[in-house]
Amino acid sequence: MTNVSIRRADFMMVLAYASDLATGHSRDFALKSCVLAMRIADRAGVSEQVRRNAYHQSMLRYVGCNADTDLLSATFGDEIALRQDLVGLDMGNRAELGRVFVQAFKRFYYDLQPDAQAKAIEAAMSQALAVARPVLIAHCEVAQCIGERLGLSGEMGRSLGQIYERWDGKGLPRGLSGEEVLPAVQLITLAQDVVALSDAVGIVEMAETIASRGDGPYAADLARLVSANAAVLMEGIGVTVDRETILALEPDPPVSLDEADCDEAFLAIADMIDMRMPFTQGHSRMVAELAEGAGRQMGLPADDVRALRWAGCIHDIGELVVPVATWMRNGPLSVRERDAAQLHAYYGERALASFGREGEAMASLVLRHHERLDGSGYHRKVGGSDLSPAARILAAAEVFQTSREERPHRRALSSDAAATQLRAAVREGSICPDAAEAVLSFAGQRSRRAPHRPLAGMTPREIEVLRLIAAGLTAKEAGRKLDISPKTADHHIQSVYAKIGVTTRAAAALYAVEHGLVRPGEAKSLP
């Protein structure tokens, strides 16, 4: 099993991407604000500790935004549209805030007659702040918890508890003012408004707006510094920010997480995803547990089992791009809503780009967790030849667990009824029988198949070797990849040949493709 060490900043980039999806911000909004904040910090001459806190704050500011989102949606409707309207707004300006709320309520009550709509909006406006305030306070608390689970310092936790505070004391949750607002909070509040306003009105108008808000949301001297240097500070930030840029900005020493810490970080992401709605809480944890257990039962290599565990935690991260109101509806989705919902696997894959090579196996599984053997899944509608054993397991685990959870349009099934439903999908040809029985067996259901025997009796290590030689690696290269000697790797290769009944590398590659161990495009040793 390959040892892993992942930069904590990689996890923060995933959370930043997820937060951008959930809040309707522009692409790479949080990462752009990170670059800008570091530039402002350099010009302002802040301490290294403030710079470090601002670096983390930029990517984690909205990480708690999923808390109680169902309550926000029940009052305002499309919470993503509402958050888009609030981007760059001076939240201390009650007139501007009221205008945004009215706009949200007009969307929410679009189907009412004018008189009825006016009465509904008036009633909703009287309750708007009473609903929004505790939700925003919950965002702060959840952000603090997630920061703690990532191993961040106590001071960083305090910063995450002030994400909506302002220089003039008109913020939340405690109405702090002036120097009571931590320096990192001041920096990121300003930097993120700068990015949002630049996107909306351009750099020149942004600079004027920022200057006019001195001693309001921001300290006057910090606002003047940014306004006077706006063009230089914003240079190049309009383009996509890549992973290497963010890693290079991390204050020394960079922090890496071992496997145990990575497990906790993935669970934190799972909980962040699932807290959006009452009926999804715990969903990702359970899918991860089922997928990992089934992978072990099927004898998959340890690296695949780990990828299953982590992919299970984050498989639904792309769902954050879809408004909660869509998921909460007790009725059919429109064509547009269904298309958006089915793209969540694509957004999930993109979220994992932050992990670089470590994320490739997870991204592949997340992209395919709704695909089916018969090509009836989504969003790419690929078939069995494109689905590895791990992908088939994750699909089966997700189907089984989801059916045991209540949804607005149906009741939860018992474990027995969910097992019956999963086996029906097997008979229809959409779910892999081996994957389904492995999931059900791990879940405590009586298996209807003989205990799974690894492919051709190969050991997990031999399966790994087969994949590598199918991908075109030599015995020496495979040995280096697996941290074994070339002689041992060659011994495994010959054992694989004997067990699957072939004598050439090309035939072994064909076997690997036919049995879903590698996808056709990954097999370089094909004849």
C-alpha cells in the first residue's frame, strides 16, 4: 500500500471550490481572494502570523455556509441566487439589503397574483432578519469546527468565528468593531469584496466603491491602500488560479497530513456536504463505510480500498451547485433542473483537481458514481467497460444507502427492502452483481452468492501489477512504483500470466480491460 502525505492546503482548495459552488461565486473566487489577500498583506506589512491566518481564512471563510441551508431556502427560495445577489454588497446598508431581500421574495412568490405576492413579500420581510441571523451565526460555528478538524490553530478558529464582522460594528454575530475584528478577517472581508466588485463593475469602479466604504466594512487606511493600488493588486487575478500558485503562497512551513489526518479531513468534507439538508446528514459517511468494506470483501488492492473510502466521503460534493429548493421539492424536476442535478458528478470530479496526482483515483470514482453497467446512468452514460471494480462498488453502495434514507418524495426503505431493490437493479443489468453482493454482505444482509474470489485467484498485489503492465510499465518501473525490487515485480508478472492463462503483455492488457481493471484508454500494452 502506497503511503500518502497530502498538503493541508489541498484540502482547503477542495473546500474553497465547494464553497464557491454553494454560494454561487465566480470560478476560483476563493483562490483569487487568496492571491489578492497575500498581495495586500505584503503591501500593508502585516506580521507573518496575520499573513498565515489570512491565507487560511481566504479559502475557509464560507466553509460553514451549508449549515441550516434548508431553513434559508424555506424562507428565501433559491439560496444560491440570493447569495449571488449579496456578493459585494455593503451588508451594513439596510436599504441595499432590503432591496436584495425583496428581489429574492419576488422570485420565491413568482406564481402569486400581484396583490397576494405583495402581502406575501411584506410578511416575509418582517421575518427575514430573524431567519437569516441564526443561520449566519451557525455558519461561523461550523467554519470553526471544520478549521479545528483540519488542525488549524486556536487563533485561526477565532478568525473563522468572525467571518461576518465589520470594522464599523454592523456585522455578525457579536457586532465587533475596530481592532476587535481580527486582522485576518479585515483582510479577507476586503479582498473578497474587491474580487466580487471587480467581476461585477470593473477595476476602476471597484476602486471608487472600496474607497467610499472606508470606516464602514473596512478600516479606512486599508481601503485607501487597496483603492490607490487597485490595478497593480488585481493584475492577472482575472484568469484562473492554479493549484501550484496557491501552494507556493502558503506561509512556511507548509503543512502535510498523514493518512489518519487525511481520513479526518475527508470526514470533515463529508459532513460539510451533508449538513445542507436534514435527510442527507450522515449519507456520505455511510457510503464511504459501505464502499470501503465491500472493497475489502472483494479483495481489491489497499490503494483502491483507500480511494473508495475517500471517494465515498466526497462523492456528492458537486451537488452543492444545485439549490437546496431543487432537492427539497416533493415532485418531478424540470428538464433544466434534472440536467443540472445530473452534472453534479462532473463538478465533483473538478473539485478534486486540487489534489493533483493523489486525487486522480478519487476523481475517477466520483465522476462515475452514477454510471451503470448498461449505460443507463449519468452524466456520461458510459457502460461496463469504463467502470472499474471500485467504480462498480461505489455505485452499488450509493444506491443501497440512498434507498435507506428518506427523501421529500418518498419514505426510507428498510435494509431488507433496500437489498431487494438493489438486487432488482442487478437483474436489470445496471448494477454489478459482485459489487452489489459485497455491499450487501458487508451491510449484514445474507449473501445470495458464494464468497467473492479475487479475479483468477490473483492477490491484491498481483492485481496492482496487472494494472501497471497493462498501462505499459516495465518490470523495473512497476517495481519502483510498488516499492519492490524488479526481480520481485517480474515474479509477480509471471504469476499473473500463469493465473490468467496468457503469455504476453498484450494479452494481459486485454484481460485487464475486459475485467474492468483499467479503462481502454489507459491500456498502453494493447496489440
